[in-house]
Amino acid sequence: MRVLVLLVSLIGFVLAETSPEIVPIPGGISGTGITTRYWDCCKPSCAWTYHTNQAKAVTTCSIDGVTPVADNVQSGCDEADKGQAFTCNNNQPWVINSTLSYGFVAASFTGGYDVKHCCHCVLLNFQGKLAGKSLLGLITNTGDPLAHNQFDIEIPGGGVGVYPYGCHAQWGADAVNGWGEAYGGVSSREQCSQLPGSLQPGCNWRWDFMNGVSNPDVKFYQVKCPKELLDIAQCQRDDE
């Protein structure tokens, strides 16, 4: 009898999982792509109103990672000018249910710097070992290092890449490699303890949701942005 009760409870848990509606954008961007990961603490490209299709840019934060700053504040990755705008702590991914997470990505659909899709959302359907799992990501960044249809997922401890100064200035991370390796970041869930406590949930997400799988390929298509993501980024496009 106890086994039956447990089985019924488990079935009820699965059925009770939150499954938000995902609304495709007719004629939106779609295709196959690659993923990487990063967390460089920098002010993202889509946080500059004057060179994006936005009425309001992506929100950035002061050195505490919490307090919003104006969109004309220089990036904290600018070592020469000692900028004071950093990635906000809440730009890390989180789990919605066993097959879906929300988060933020840097993206390029042309290869290189591509701000055309700032503040659009894409559903990334992971392939290979993570088939059946997806990340619904809001595009907050882009950059020259990105390839055609590349999505650089914002994951704390995911690597500082070519901009190591931001996390050093904000959190005292290594001035060359950040946490772990510059490209790839920390290599185990245990190493997430190196990060500030406020960033550790997003670091752990890589093992809790992605099972530690590194840079899976994806099939993607554009979708309507969930309110939860827009409430965090606070960005508004001027053409929608």
C-alpha cells in the first residue's frame, strides 16, 4: 500500500509541474546553432540604448550587482575608465520545470557583432545528451567573438573570456582567468563555492539542470518573451 501511495504521489508531482505557454513568433528567426557559456560581469551590449532597437536598454547594476544604474554609465570592464556598470546578479538562469529553464544569452545570427535582436527571446532546444530539455533565453548581449547562430549562455562561473577585468573589479576574481579557466570557467559543481553566494545558484544550475554537459548544440526559434524575463531586464524595443 505504501508503495502505491508513493507512486501516486510521484505521478501527481509530475502532472503538477509548471508548464508555461511558449508562443512562437510567426516568421521569426530559427535554425540550428551552437552554445557556449560565459559570465564576464560586464555591461552587456544591449544595455546601450543609442545603438540598439530599444526604447529602454537592458538594466545594469552597480558593483553590488543589485542597484540599477543609468544606461550611460561606463562598463565595469573598462579598466582605463574604471566603469561602474556591471551585469546584474539576477541575470543568471533558473529552473522552471524538469525540462525548461529561463535565462539570458549573448547571441549572433550573422557572426560577430549583431544588435538587431536585442531584447528578443529564443527557445533553445538542446540536442544530444540533453535532448528534451530547453532554455528560453532573452538576448541581452552580442559581440565580435561570436559565430553564426551562436548562443553564449550567461552562467555564473562560465568563464570570463576576453574580458577578465569586470569580475576582478566587481568580486575580486582572478584578474586573468576569473573563476576556473578564462574559457569554460569552473569545472565542477564544488568549484561554484569560489563564487559569491549570490551567484552560486546560477553556477550550480549548470550541473543541476544541464547535468554538467558542456556546450550542447541546439535547434532554436524565436518566441514571445515571458514577463518574468522582461521584468528582470526591463528592456523595451522601440519597434514593438
